[in-house]
Amino acid sequence: MNKDMAEQASKKDGFIAALDQSGGSTPKALKLYGVDESAWSNEAQMFDLVHQMRARIIKSPAFTGDKVMGAILFEQTMDRDIDGTPTAQYLWEKRHVVPFLKVDQGLAEAKDGVKVMKPMPALDGLLTRAVAKGVFGTKMRSVIDAANPAGIAAVVQQQFDIGRQILAHGLVPIIEPEVTISIPDKAEAEDILLAEIKKHLADVPAGKQIMLKLTLPTKANLYRPLIDDPRVMRVVALSGGYSRAEANDKLKQNAGMIASFSRALTEGLSAGQSDAQFDTALASAIDSIFEASRAS
């Protein structure tokens, strides 16, 4: 493990930029960026366009480790270059931003009010490639749509089981059991989730740490015990469909949490903007998310 990356990931002010939209969410991300589906005729062209968007964000003057502590990449982004330098290497060497990699292969069918992750038979090979490319950690997402104890237990069990597999490769896993923000029993689901996570922290191998990426909770500071746990390197918040203003406001109410926003980060960015307009809009977004993360 890179000690400088570990120091930054565990202690530095800032937030994690989520630049990891994959197959299903890429068209939506491009549309919000002002690129319609008519702009591509196959998946390869679509991923070329989204890489251009991500490269533009990463190369922007405001996108540096001063305020952006880390960035989560999609596998195809990790496998591509920015100005001839592999993306993860570019992030750390040129921007001083810690690179993470999204490793899940999407969600299984809903059962017991949740969606666990699809099987990942090729995970060890992907993790080996990630280490070789200078990636520090990983991220994987499940979804909780109801306060169903059996479902939530299954989500957390799977996340921690795969988390140990990731730790064995020397990478830090970001465990992301997302609670959908629109469900009526969100607060109850979060209480169950907290209890399950606490139970499984005992399974983290001695001397290792994980990170947690959690929906901004209904009850402020609900996750403070996790933030204070020595087995947890960092607790980061996902925006979950909240606007940037809403997400920042909720984040400020949760001491010790930092942001890991996706749509809330890129809100207001457009392919049609001049570089000056784009850089100004991104700098404003980064400043507001940084301040909300630091305020907490």
C-alpha cells in the first residue's frame, strides 16, 4: 500500500469524487452533461464520450488533491489514458488525487427489499490489474429499498465477505450499502444497517481498515460510532439523488463524514461550455462540497 495515499485517504480534508458511472448509468450521466444518445451509435463510442467528460473534469485546474481527496473510477476509465498517462497514475502523479476503482458488476434482482451485488467471478483478476495500475482502493454498491432485517443482513454479509477478498490484495475496500432516499422506512432501515455493520466490523482482519460509503442519514450523526471505530479509515456520504445544495446541507449536519458525490458534483457541467465556463462551474461545485465536508 502506498503510505502517502493512505495518509491522504485517512486524514486529509476534502472529498471523494465519484466518476464511476458504468453501463447502465452512463447514458443518464451524458445526457445531464448535454450529450444526447444520438451522439453515439454503439457502446464503444458512448464510453469514448464519457471518458472525454471524465478527462475534462480530472484535467480541470480545480480538480486537485487540495480539495478532492480521491476519485472513484470505472474499470474502463482505469484502463484508458489521459494525455498518454494511465488514468490512475495521472490522478496521483499529476493531480495528487487518490485513485479508487468501482469493482461490482451491477445489482442482482430484488429480494427481501434489497438488491445484493451480482456474482464477481473475475474479481481477483481485476484486483490484480488494479494494484498493478497504482489503484489504492475499491468501491462496490448494493441497494436497500426497505427496512427488511433479512435483506439488510444479506447485503452487509456479502459486502464484508468481498471486502476481505479485496483487503487480501492490499487494497482498501469502500463498502457501499446504499439506502434509497425515497423509501418511507428509511430511518428504520438505517438503524438496522448500522447494527449489521457494527456486527461485521469484528471480521475486519487485524491491522486492516475499510471505508464505508453511506446514504446521508435521516438522523444526524447516526453513523458517528462508525467514524470513531479504528477499523474504519473513513465514512463518506453518497448524494443519492439529492441536489448538491440538499446534499451539502445534510452533510454539514453529520460530523466527521465527508462527501463522495457523483451527480451532485457534475450538476451544472455541460459539454457546450467553454473551458473557462466549465472550469468556473466545476471549481464552484468543488468548493461547496469541500466546505460541506470540512464543516462536518
